[in-house]
Amino acid sequence: MVELILDVSKFENLLSLMLTRIVTKKAQTWQSHRENCIKYMSEVSEFFAGNRNWGGEHVDQDLSEYFMRIANTIEAFEYKE
């Protein structure tokens, strides 16, 4: 019984350490992914505005504005703990 309790306490300690690491990296991961999303949405917007050529040209001002609005919306999101 004592051995089982010791094993469970080791597991609890390991789990606690892993969760602490996840929580501390959460804000950093959020910020990194947020910046990538903003960058990619802006690039797609520029493509549809005719400012970027990805192997073809397709100008659609409505789609350009749509993707720019998405980028602006993502930029407005904030990480709250």
C-alpha cells in the first residue's frame, strides 16, 4: 500500500510539473500563433488586392477587404489569464 501511495505521489508531482510548464508557455504560444495568423491573413489580403503574385493574379477587392478585416479582428484579440 505504501509503495502505491509513493508511486501515486511521484505521478502527481510529474503531472503538476507538466501542467505548470503548459500554463507558463500558454501566453507565449498564443502570441506567436496570433502574430502568424495576422501575417498570413494580411498576405492573402494583399494577394487579392493584386499586390502579391503567387503564381497567378486574381484581383478581388471584396476578398481583399474580407481577409484584412479578419487580420484586424485577430489583432484585436488579447490573451487573458
